[in-house]
Amino acid sequence: MAREHKVLTPGAPPVIPNPESVPLAGIGDDDVEIDISGHPVPMNDIVRSAYETSGISLLEWNELDGHERDELIASKRKEMAVQFRDMGDLPAREEVQRRAQAAADARRAANRVGKAVTPESKLARLPHSSDVDPASISAPMQCSDGILVPTTPRAMPANFR
């Protein structure tokens, strides 16, 4: 079998294959789901995740020996199993939606009563810098138009009088 060599033209852009045109080795046409710690996970998702976390390019992934690629996929599967076990039982989707709706309703009710603090209402309570005497404060103070820094009255320079 003869070796093929790539010929590069000086000044020409490098030939990089389009990632969408090169299939990912290990991805099957039929997306089989496997059970990992009680959660059904598509095998193609595991392969894709193993490739993304491997840190190697698509061409390097495809050139890997089958056993090496299988080891990376198996280690990703084990990692996912540990994550699922650590995660514990998650509430059902309906329960999560019900809790989110209850929180949103509570927030709306608090806004109607006026207990909620919004950025606009917080700014409305801050004094304007012209209403505060800088000599009367001992530390920087937030005002509705910025931060007021304490100053002491000083005599103007002679050339400014």
C-alpha cells in the first residue's frame, strides 16, 4: 500500500475538514439507551460526552484504536454512574414546575403588597447628593446619582479668589 502525502501550497490556507462532514467514531445509527444507575441514557450521548471531555481532536478520536476509544467511553460511563448516584433522587418535572410557579406567585404577591425591593424602589429611597452635606458624613455614602465622599471645607487657593 502506497503512502499518500498531503501537498501544501505556500500561502494557501490549511485544509481543515469540516467537523459536520466527519462522523464521530463510536456513534451508531440506532441510538440505543442504556441504564446507568436507574437513568436511561442514550449511548450516543455517552460517546459524544467522552469525546468532548477527552480533549483530543475529532481526527485523533477517529484514529484511536478501538480498545482505547472503548476505554474512554467506559470511563465516561462510570463517571456518569457516580454522578447519578451522588445526585440522588430528583423531584419529578411536574413537582419542579409546581414549585417554580409557587415561587413566582409569591414574588408577584410581595410586589403587589410593596414588600419586595426592586432596584428602582431602592434608588427612590436614596437621597440625592445635593440633599446631603459632605461635611456631615464620615464615610462614603451612596446617593441616587452616585457616591458622595466626605470632604471638609478648605480655603480656595489665592489665584482662584
